[in-house]
Amino acid sequence: MIWTAEIIFYGTVMGLLMLAMIAFFLKILWTRYVWNRLLLLNLISTKILLLLALYAIITASELLLDIALTYGIISFLTMTLFSKFVIAGGKGKE
């Protein structure tokens, strides 16, 4: 059973992670450089991964940890492909 202090701690951490994700999303809307946007998308993806892992720890669910691991791998591959796409010149280059 999780104690009250642990519930407050986990709730605070999850709230701070969500605030960070909202701040990063707003920063994506205002920045104009593609590389900054990719970095911010990667940070949001990392925060989602942390939220999944923390929730899996709270609920003692091994399945959620597997899902978090799979999400991390997919996120890494997606950012790698986006970076390669931007380096190649994006949509405008043929």
C-alpha cells in the first residue's frame, strides 16, 4: 500500500512533468528553427515516457513498463528519422 506522503510526492512529480510538457508545447509554437522544434518534441516524448514509467511503478504493472520501453524505442527511431529527413532537405528537395 502506498502511504500518504508517497501519494503526494508522486502526484507532485506527475504534475511537474505535465507542466513541463505544456511549457515545451507552447515553446514549439513560438520557435522558428526546425532543430529546436525537434529537440522540444524529443523532450515532450521523454516526459511522456517518464509519466508512463512512474505510473507503472505506482500501480506495480509490468505491462505498462513494457509499453513504456516500446514507446521509448519508437520515439528514438522517430526522432532519428525526422533528423535524417531535415538534413536531406525536407519536402522541398527532390
